[in-house]
Amino acid sequence: MSEPLSPLNQGLNPLRGAPLWGQLVALPTASPAIGNRVAPAPSQSRGALPLWLALQPYANARLCLFEVDRPESKEPIPIRRHVLDVFLRFEQVVGGYDDTALTDPGDVRYSGFLCRAAVLPLATSNTFDWLAAEQDWGTPGFRDGQPLPWDPSLLGTVVAPCEGVIWLGDLALLQPEGVLPDEPRAQFSGCLVQHFGARYGSGGIGLLTQPLLGEAIELVLKPHSVLVLRPGDTLTLLAERYGTTAQTLRRLNPHLESTQTITTAEGDSLVVLAGRHGTTVETLRRLNPVLQQAEPYVAVSGDTLTSVAAAFEMTVTGLRELNPDYARWPRYDPFPIGAELLVLAVRPSAPLQSGQPLLVPAYLPSTELPAGEWIVIPRRRASVVGDVWDTSTPPPEPGV
């Protein structure tokens, strides 16, 4: 007597004789709702089901990932959220000898396959809306592509590496209204996706198997990197508790990056406004392009990168970015007399023009955050040693 087929094989075997076996086929725009872990009955018609739904009854995690405008930039701007149901299996706990630039000791590696995906706008009044049981699902098994804000003729999607949050647990517990399920054994944490795409090669069994399973996904779960807010939590308290800054918390949580318009008053400067609104001078410049304007400066005898940067209240790195011709110039070597440089026109301590409208972060460091919502806290990072090529030394002090 032959062994009974597993629910997964019961779903796939009838398709082996189909002429499109192993090939991509036209799919409906949305998948049928699947709210439990029970496979369809063997007698149910199989030909109408998309091949990529084979693993959906076994999906055990939901992700919310952020698509950004320029993934490789220093400060990528999130443009929308991607919701993914995935089937994952445990791989290993990252140790001190096998961590990478994207992982830390204690992270947990998972791998699996994408079952279905949907896209949500960045702005939301419910930060748990991605945990609503049903979404506007796209093509099963694949990330959803949407028109890019700056060029609607092109489609964009979330790409790896990318960061987000994960709920690892029984997806049958998800509620229609989008709330955090009451399941203490589930894991709600931050995650970093390292890979999307094919798990197998271009030939052999992989050519037949990959189209049945959808896009492969590899990620690391970062324990204790997401915090559910309690009454009284503020950016200041969280920054002190977790050894970070209010500005870093804003950057890691796009829903806290909302802005408001203010009008400058007499005596206001970038330093004053940054302290008042719990942000940085660099963020104020990013929010207000008018503050990024540069003006020319002609080097005189004895000028160096360090001295010019100090005179105009800039960093050496910022001065180098404004002057690509001197990007590799040693910081303590004198400039040629008469060298033309660009410096920022608005110094951080210089008084701003009264009545000038500027954008500032809407959440003050002392503003009480909404209890019950979630916030990402920063993961550990190794210190970075910069300018190792610059071997110049500062000039001796006068009279020494």
C-alpha cells in the first residue's frame, strides 16, 4: 500500500502533467483568502489555484519592509511599505565568528519562500495595519511592483538588503482590524532581509521547482530591536534608556519623521532650532534645501581643510563633499594660495533671517508617544575608522 501524499504534494502532483509545468503562467490579481493551516481537500479543483499558493497554508511569518528612494545613499528616504507573508525555517544563531557587516552576534538567520505580498502607503494612523489579516494582495509568490513617485512609467519594489519588522507566529491569529495578536510565544522584532530571488540555479530540478515556490528570501531576525510603547514614553526617555539619540530614533522610524512648518524669530540660529526641536543641524539642512546653499571662498596662506572647516563651523567631511577636487587632500596640508573653495553660506551659529518659514520635526523629544504602538530601537554597530589614508599631522603649536 502506498504512503499517503503530504498536503503539499497533494497540491502539486496533479499539475505535473500540465503543459505549463515549470513555467510562469498568468495569475489572478489577488489570491484567495487562506486563514488556517489546513490544506485544501484533495477533491478540490487544483487547476484554478496559482502554483505559488502551495506554501501559503504553511506561512509562519509576516514582514513589513520599507522601500526607499535610493537604497545606497547615506540617508535613504522611505516611500512606501511592503507587507509579505513568508514561509520560513530556522538556520542558525549568528555567533561572534560568523557575523557580517549586516549582522550582529545574537541575530537569528531564517530562510524560506515568499507566499504573497501587498503594498501600503508610508503614512498611517495605525502602525499595526500591516498585521490586518487581509490585505490587497498582489501576484502570489512575488514582491509587488508599484509606479515610482518621480517617474510613474517605471515600477519599483523593495530590494535587499532592506530593514523592517517581523511577526513570527501563527498567522491565523491575525485580526481583521490590524492589531498586535495576544500571543506571548510569538516574536515581534526587527529584521533585515539579505536576499530576494531564486534559491536554485538556472537548470536541473531548480528550473522546475522554483516557479512552484515563489521568490526565495533570506533574513536575520534581530531580537529585542522593536519596542511596544508604554504610557509616558518619549523620545528623550527612550534615547537615554537605550543609549541612542532622539534623531536616530526618528531616522529608524519613518512614522516619527513627520514635519511641521515654523517661522523663525529674532535670535534664532540653526543651533538654537536644533536644540529646541531635538534634532541636528544636518537634519534641518536636509529638510530645508535653502540652508544648503554654498558660497565661494578663496584660500589664503596657511589655510587647511581643518582650519577652513572650523572657521565656517563645518566638518572636514562636509567640506570635502562640497569640494570634490579636494576630497583626498590631507586635512593638515596647506591649500595653494588662491585656491577656490565652496563653503556653506549659513553657519550653524549665525542668526537666521526673522520671519523665514522652515520645516522642523513635528515630534519634540519631550512629546509623549502614543502608547500601544511600536518603535524600532537601534542595533549595535561597530565603530568605523575613517580617513586611514590621511597621514598628515597637525602643525606644531606656536612657541613650542
